[in-house]
Amino acid sequence: VDGTVEVIDFGYGDANGDGVVNGRDVLLLRKYMANYDFDTGTSSVEVGAGADANGDGVVNGRDVLLLRKYMANYDFDTGTSSVVLGPKE
């Protein structure tokens, strides 16, 4: 059977797909949530695959909260955060 495979390269938390997790991603996620229509399950604001910051398969307020925690604990000297993005192991 013929088929196709789509490969998506993203980082958890990178909602806008620019390769960096920062405040712009938090802002985009908040805009996404503010424009979310619960009747249709869609938003007029588009986000990338990385918008699902916690990796649970749903883009929602939990992702916004996790991204804000990530940013609050970000160390600019090391380029890391003590908060881990993505699915919990």
C-alpha cells in the first residue's frame, strides 16, 4: 500500500516556529487561546506544532502556564531553564 509520511521538525514551546522559545511564543499562545472557539474547536490564530509545550496533544492554558514557568526560570548565561518542556517521561 502506498502512503506518505510527513516529518515535522519543531521544539516544544516554539509556538511561532522561529526556532527560539521566548516571550513571543507566550504571546502567540495567549492570542490563540483568546480567539479559540469551543463550539468548533478551532482558533482564528494559527500556531505551530511546538505550541503544545507540554506534549499532551492539546494546545490550551496549561501550555501557556508551562511556557511562562519556563521563561521565568530561564538562565541567559547558560541558555537553559530548570523547567522542562515536552512530554513528561
